[in-house]
Amino acid sequence: MSYEQNLKSYYENILASVQDGIVVISKEQIITTFNPAIEEMSGISSSHAIGKSLESVFSGESRLLELTDKTINSGITFSDSDFQIIRRWDRRVFPISLIISPFSDEGGNIAGAILVLRDMSRAKELEENLRKADRLASMGTLAAGMAHEIKNPLGGLRGAAQLLQEEIKSEKYREYTGVIIKETDRINSIVENLLNLSNPKPLKLKSVNIHKILGDILLLEEKILKRMKITVVRDFDPSLPSVYIDEGRITQVFLNIVKNAVEAIKKGGELTLTTKIFYDYIVIEEGAKSHTKMVLIEVKDTGEGFEDDVLSNLFTPFFSTKSKGTGLGLVISHRIIEEHKGRIKIQNRTDRKGASVQVFLPIVV
């Protein structure tokens, strides 16, 4: 192999190893380099891109084309840390940081431009998780102060209502005291949930087959599923390993998720439960990033999905789209999953209408 071929292979290996997307274009904006990272982000293969004009390959990215024009015409480097591109095959929006720099030939004339695109989706997720953690920390402080102040008078109110109910002979008025008792129990349940948020109990971890938990939950919901004529699709991986969890709390999480999905589905809809190994879960510890395997449990419905403003507030305490919802179910689920060193993610489906809830849990080692 000649020196030139060795040098070319050397630079190609470097570009293939870089995690940032690299696109090199000539002064006429013909693509000459298109590395694997930008293939993944854009959903466009290098064989399709190289030799084509930037405008034909990124026809829908008007802002990117505009900045590239400015770079080549002015020789000025442009950057934007809050940029987006859309992947072609699944229409997924990628948040990216973008730098477009000119490069010169031997005579100092502009010969083209280099586009560097960095996938910021992981950083955005981390930022969102920190925002949720801040909400929970604030909620915990508030809850600890409120809960004890509410529980004592609430207990007295319920006791008085019970005594009054025993004394009243009229069935009509006994209904009123029954409502008081029922509503005080509901308030007490909310207060208990607040206490769990502010001072969670230690986990009772053991090796559990997640399919058993999901099967038990579907059995509990069997009547409403039949009444609503909802088709249940179980796409379970039979080779799935056990997970190391607190069975009671994880059951609480998935019961909440399944109930929410069922409520979102119209009569005759479909509920899909999928389990599989997720190989690309990223763990960040002490600044170091590593990949690990997790169990992924996904619950998908065929409901209406979520508006963007609702989606961004689903883990906000007391935020609820239900008339009688407390807005604590998903907040508590998020806390439980985080205690298990896992992650929960909610998004609208891309394959059809509806929503998807993904839960990642550690595998027993």
C-alpha cells in the first residue's frame, strides 16, 4: 500500500472514531466527507451523501444551509449550541451543537467548510433529569413540613365523622358523613405519598422475574381490559434475565403506568407491553461515561398522546390531566425508579398515535 493510501486510511479511521458528526464540503458545497456519526444523526448514508450538494442532502435544514453559505462567503466561523436536525428514517429530532468553519487552500483562499455536529440529546436528558431531581428535592422539603401538620387534624376530623355517623339515624345524612370519611381517607393517602417522597423507606431488593410482575398487573386489570375491548399485546423476551428490585414498589410503578395507559386508550384500542435487553444505556459516574446493559420495559398505548407542554410537565408534583388526579403518581414512580438506579422516559409514539413509557432497570449481576 502506498504512502498516500496509508495516509488516507489513517484519516478515515480517525473520522470513523470521532463521536461528533463531521461533514466536509468544497467551496461549491459538494460533500467530500461524511463520517459514521453524522450518518447515525441524520439517517443518511455516506454513499448517498458523498459527491452530492449539501443543499440536496440537507434539503429540509434551511438554517444549516444559510449558515454554511455565510461561512463560505465571509470566511467567518459560525456556531450555535441550540440547534436541531431531523433524522430522515424516523423523523426523530436531534438537539445538536453546530460549528461551521472555513478551511483554506495553500494560497490562503477559502476552499470549503467543515461542519461539526455534536449530538446533545444525552446532555438534554441529563439536564431534564436534574430539573426533575430539583423538583423532587423541593417537594420533599415542603412535604415533610406539611404532612405532619395535616395528619393530626385529619385524624380528628375522620374520628368525629365516624362518631357522628353512628349517632345519625337518617340514611340521607349518613351518606354525608360517609362522604366526609371517604374524602379524608383520600387526603390521608395524598399525605402518605408526600411523606414517602420526603422520606422514602429503604428498598427490599431481591432477584425478580419482571414478566411475573407484568402478568400479575394484567390479571388485576383484566375486567376493565375486557370491558373496554382493549387488545393486549405481550412482546416479551423469553431470555430476559432477572432484575434486582423491590418487588412491591416496582409493582406500584407498573400498575400506575398500565392504569394510565388504559385510561388513555379509547374502546377497542391496543395496549402493548415489550421487554428486551437495552445494550446502550449510558452511566456517568465521577465524570466518566460507560455503556452498560439494562432491562427495558416499554408500555405503549393507542391513545391521543401528549401535547408538548403536558409532556414536559408530567413529572411535576401536583400536575395532572385528570379531573380527580393528584399529580403524584408519576412523581412517585420517577423517585422509585431512580432509587433503583434506573430511568423512566415518556414520549409520544413515532410509529402511530399514542404514548410510550420506557423503564430501564438494572440486571442482576
